Amino acid sequence: MTITILYEDNHLLVAEKESQTLIKHKTKKNTLKNKLNKKLTSREEKDQVWIKNLRLIDNHVGGTALFAKSSKAYTRLRQQLKKQKIRQIYFAVVNGMVAADFGTVTNHVMKSPDKRLHIVDSQNPYGEQSTFSYYVVDRSAEHTLLAIPTKTGITKQIRAQLKNMGHSVYGDRRYGKNCSKQIPLALWSVQLRCYHPTLKKKISIVSSPPSCYPWSEFDYSGQIDQAIENVYRKIKYEKKKHL
């Protein structure tokens, strides 16, 4: 496992997480958190390492993974998360052609005993409303590349609703087509934005998806900053249309 640190100071650390790397696990040792602990400990032998993950991406999702390096930072970042001040943009390669260039999806979801999310009727007392918007970045012969801005980091809800649309995420074994465990989930946190917990300034961290298939089908490859900027243009355009 290669450890790529995208941002680090005394209070924050943002690492690039590979899709098939676990963030943490009760019994498995080869996790991102353990690897970071080892890396920081070897670098700072005199200081005790303290690191805690903010649960913004799931174990099978790649991209920006946010860690606090102090208890003060963790508490303040948790407050930001609760107030939905931490923003992310996900890129998702989905199966099939998504017809509309922009869309908003709203469903009620419920977790079953096996921890799988299901779409339920809006009158279901156990259902929780979930809404997200998507923007088409590009299309290939068999797939569509979507940009999905979020304030919550709850990617399982996105995956379940994309399946309900008929456009499951490529490589999604839980909510999509049957596929090999060797195929990574094509869902990636390409940008993380938050307020620095002590400096009070906005920070923005970018992570580019891998260059392998199916990401390599799309023209943005190698130009992730420009692709993200184009997403913001589309967001502003859609907001103006609905004023």
C-alpha cells in the first residue's frame, strides 16, 4: 500500500485512500489508519502520535480521507460535519447512459438487518429522506461520469439511489451488478473543503482518480482541477436557472 499525504500540519492530515484499502478495522492490520500511525511514529519518534478519522468516506470509496491530529481539531471538525460545513465532490462512473446533464434525486431509504439500504415508500415510518444532485461530466460508450457534491459524506445512500435510477456505480458489488472482488468501486472523493480547525481559513484538497479503467474512458484524465472547476460552473448555471 502506497501512502500519499495530500495535506498535513499540526492539526490536520488528509491522505489519499485507495478504493480497496480499509480506513480502519477491528482485526485487520493493513489499514490506512494503521499505516499512517506507523509512518508518523517513525518520523516523530519523540512525540506521541494521535490521529483520528472523520468518517466522510466508506471503506470501499477512494479519494480524500480526513484525519484529525489533535483532540481539539477532532472536536471542531465534528462540529463542522454536524453543521454540514464540510463539503465534498465525488466522481462516480456509473453503468449506462444518464440522459439528463443535471438531476436531483430524492428518495426515502431504510437500513435492513444486513445493513443494506433499501428505497422505501415516503410513508414508511422507518424511512429517512435522502437527496443529492448530480452533474454529468462526460459520457463514454458504456458509462457516464457523474459529479456529486455532498455535505454529509454518506455514500451508501448515493449508491443505493443510483441503483434505483438504473445506473449503479461501476464495480459496486453491494448495490450494483455482480462483479469480481478484484474490481474497485468507481466512486472517488475528488475534492474536500472545510475550515481549518485552528486557523479558521478555508482549505481545499484535491485527489485525482486512478488512471486505470473505467476512469481512463473519460477525457478529463490528468486535468482534475479543470474538471472540478467545470462542475462548479454547472452548479452556478443550474442555480441561476431555478432562481
